[in-house]
Amino acid sequence: MVSDQNGITTSIKPQQVTFIVPGAENFEPTEISEFVQKAHDNLDPALLEFAWNELLEKNKSVTVQELAEMIFGSAEPLETYCAHLLLSRDEVYFAVLESKGLSVYGPRTANQVDELLRRKLAKEASEKEFEELIQFLRSAKQKPPQDKPPRSSWKAEEKTWHKIESLEAFAIDSCKNDDQKKTAGMILKAMGQAKTSSAAVNLLIDIGYFPVHVNLDLLKLNLPTDHRDEILSAAESLLSTSTDLDEADRIDLTPLKVYAIDVDEADELDDALSATRLQDGRIKIWIHIADPTSLVQPGSIIDKDARRRGTSIFLPTATYPMFPERLAMEGMSLQQGKLCNAVSVSVVLRSDGSIAEYLVENSIIKPTYMLTYESATELLHLNLEEEIELKILSEAAALRLRWRREQGAIDTATIETRIKVTNPDHPEPSIKLYVENQADAAMRLVSEMMILCGEVIATFGSHNNIPLPYRGQPQSNIDASAFAHLPEGPVRSAAIVRTMRAAEMDFRNPIHHGVLGLPGYVQFTSPIRRYMDLAAHYQVKAFLSGDPLPLSAGELEGIASSVNMTTRVVRRLSSSSLRYWILEYLRRQPKGKRYRALVLRFIKDRIAAILLTEIGIQASSWVSIGVQIGDEVDVQVEEAHPRDDILSLKEVEAV
């Protein structure tokens, strides 16, 4: 198909085409390749520079034919074509001028040529650097994991780091400007990859810059993980020079047997428990809370940094504490067998589980036992006479749970999964999975005591007009009895949770917490891990010492707004990280392995929401006709892709 000068398109046969080279007769198409090769063999850019110097001196322009005559001494077809190639590729010496429809080339000024040469050299150097980077990337990609360049090596040279930084920004959707996007796109194109964030992630993994199991959400959210040097220095100063301002007011509770119960990898211990039975048969409980405010003051550099963080971050791969680690572990955390500063909340219960008396005091304690939930449950089952205090605590927890249920509390206990990943940067890190039932005896015990402490602090704050972060949650519009037909446990809990309304906060007065069945509630038991708990400690401690309260209700509200926003982000990060590693755990299991699954509800037709009870993850699967809510089925994993968040299950016949 050919188009003439009038835009008319015509179909012709190849045999009808005549090749015309000015100055040559009867030119055959078979001669083209030889002609072109001869022309390229004759090209010498130095000839163009020579012609430019002469023409600039004479202030003269030339046509292609005139240039050929000038530098080759001939304007024959081959020499003319050589001159044409030199001019068409030139970006430095000549500019195209028009003269009566004929292309004429004029020499640029010396200043223009100097500038264009500088740019050309810079461009060539940049292209060379880029090509060297691409070769380095290809080399790194081919190497086995143990031989790939360390992450630090990519930062050794500024020019390399700039490009890798652009690729990383593109991978996590955080490019600061178009230049970063352009650089990342060029790298991906040169590596034969699509211009997508997932392709950038895979390339960074392939070259060893990202570990195989890189936490993209953590990078995207840009949450603070390390503490700045000035914060670490301030923390060390507190550990070495700080004095306890409340020392004279602390009551000595070291004679009490104190149980600290937490998960086995707990980095920082915020709370511990004691109990006794009074002569009149009533139970007295002490909830001891770590006292970080004996070291950290409101408005200090450490406090401001903790407020910015809002909470400690607990991930399967690492813990990023709200306070510097040594300060949290050695200065604030409760430690077995050591004298520890605390805020102790003592409560006497009535026989129905309601609060008869309470007291909030600065104290000093000496934790007796550090127990895991598993070991505490085992001790409860052994029913040892020498551990009567633990049995009293369990009895108190049962009383409290019954009392709260009578007040309309809704039981949302379910199965909870924890994962601990060792050496997460290794392509095949070790994964330990823990599945815990929140209805377990020790977990119930600790949970009830923490809820009791929250009720006491809300009551204490209300009676003394202390602005605090009071929390409430309206009960669902649907009465809990509407779920009575569902099996107790995860099935009923999941159904109830889906109907709950969002939590509310007030900073002047307690608000009803319908889900917990309490007239008021304040989170107070994790001041090392949660900033709003720490803020509550500031307020209560100031009241106990008779000092002005450091925070007004309005200030508390402003702090809570910022902290709660961060906390929601951290909660999503923790949830997505946990799910990633559960899927990675499932991916590694033997193909065809069976799992027990509990049917929670039906989503559509026979597609059900199910809970893998041995794993603690919710998923969906088609289940056979006849299976009902609350039934257990056997399933197998068909696909598990953690990076793409894909989990595909298939029901199999029970053995």
C-alpha cells in the first residue's frame, strides 16, 4: 500500500517498485545492504568537526551535496549518503535551515557547540552509568541468595542509591516526584519487566535488596521503628540519674505473692496480680500496673516521642516498642524477684462479683512468678494448695464474668492466633504458630482482672472529677438473646461481633460500656505499650500526689484523636502481617493435609465463612448440602499465596 503526494492510497506489487538513488543508474534492491554497509564504514564524526570549524570561520551554510564535496572530495551517491548520515545524527555542530524547500545546514556558534558537547558528554556518562547498573542488577539477579550483594552495598554510591531508592519508592507506591517514576520505569523496561509496583517488588527481591518476605505494608506506612539517638541518650540518662518522686508515698506490697501472666515471648510486662480471702469470706484482689510515670514526665522528649508513636508495634517478625527498649525492659517493666514501682488497684468483691471497696495507690512490689498462659492454666488444673492465691484469682474472675453477664455484657471470646518468626530475612525462616482460646482459664482470669481495673479507674476518675480517656461501646441493636440458637463459642462470638457498633470516648465523664457490661471503663493496664494508658497514669498519679492535673479534657481529646488514628493504622498492619505469615505457614504444609474447620455463617448459597480451628484463620469455602452453621468439616488447602493474599480451600470427605 503506497500513498502519493495527494494522499491517494494505492495497492501495488513489489515488482512495480523502482529504487532511485540520485546519481546512480539502474539501482537494484539487492545492492542496498552493500551500499549501506559501505556508507557506515566511511563515517567519521571527526570529519564533521573539521567541516564545522571551516564553515564557522567562513560563516557559510551548506547542503548535503556541498558537505560531501567538502569532506570526501566527491558528491557521488555513496559520499552524499555518508554526508546525509553524518548530518542526520549530529546533535552538536549544525542546525537545519530551510532555503527554497531545500535543507541547508548552518554551523552553530562556538558557545552553542561547547554547551551541546557538555550535555552530550553528560548524557553519555549517564547512559553508561545506567547500563552498568543494569548489568549489575542482572548479575545480582542470577546469583544464589547467599551470594547476592548486601543491602548496604546498594547505598555505597550516591548515583546507584538514587536509582534503587526510586525503584523502592515505585514498589511501595510512594514516589515523591515524576523523576522517581521515570527512573523506576526505565530500570524495569531495561530489565524486561512490566512497569508495575509488583514487578518492582519482585526485582528488588531478586537482587537481594528486599528479603523474600519483605513487609511492604510496614514500608508503605512509614511508621517509626527505630528510636533517634537523642531519644536513646535521654533514655540512658533517665536510667542512670532519675529518682522516684513518689518513693515516700509508696506502700510496701512486697509481702504479697504476685503473679505476672503473659505470652511466653512478652518483651515488656505491664501488669501482675495478687489475691487473698478476707476473714469475712470476701475476695480481695490487687491489680499491679507498671509505673513508667515514675521515670517519664509529661512534655519531656521521651513522652513526646511515645505520643508520636502512640503504641508499641507487635509483628510476627519483630517488636517495635513505644519506649526505647532498655528503658522499657530495665526501667519500667515488672521483673521477677526484683523490687518494682507500680500503681496498685486493690478491690474487694461482693459475693455477686460487684465492687464493694477499692483503692488506687502508688506501691512497690516484688513479682513472685512470671507465668505463661499455658503454665498458669496447668497450675489451675493441678489445684495446688500452695498456689491458693491463683485459685482465688480464678474464682474472682468467674464471679466477675457472671456479674458482667448479668449487667448485659456480651461474650466475644474466640480463637486467637499468634505467630513468631525467627530470622525473617531468610528465604525460609522458622515459623512457630500458637493458637489460643480466649475462653481458656488463664486468659479469662487475666482478661477479667484487666476489665475490673478499667472499671475501678473509671469510677475513681468519676468520683474525683478527673478527665480521663473514658471508653464506651453501645450494645448492638439486636439483643444478645437473638443469638442463643447459635453454638456458644466462636460461632456465636463471630455473629455478635458483626452487629457491634463502633466504640465511643468521652474525656469528662464515664460512658456506659454495653459490651463489657460496665457503667464506665478506662484502659489503664498497659502504660508501657499504649500511650492513652500512659496519659491516664499521668492524670491519676498527679491526683494521688496532689499536683495539678497535666492534661485538660480538651487536651486529652486532641491527643486521643492523633493516637487513635495511629493505633488504627498499627492494628491494620498487625492484622495484615499476621495473615501473611499464616498463609506462608499454610503454603509450607504438606499438600493434601487436612484441617478441621468450623462453619460460622453462609455468605451466599453454599459458600460459607469458616474458621480453621487448628490455625485460627477465617476463610471461605464451598460446603456440601446438609452442612449447617456450627458444624465442623474437613478442608484442604488448594492454594496459599501470602504476597497476593490468596487462600483457596476445598471441602473433603471426613475420614
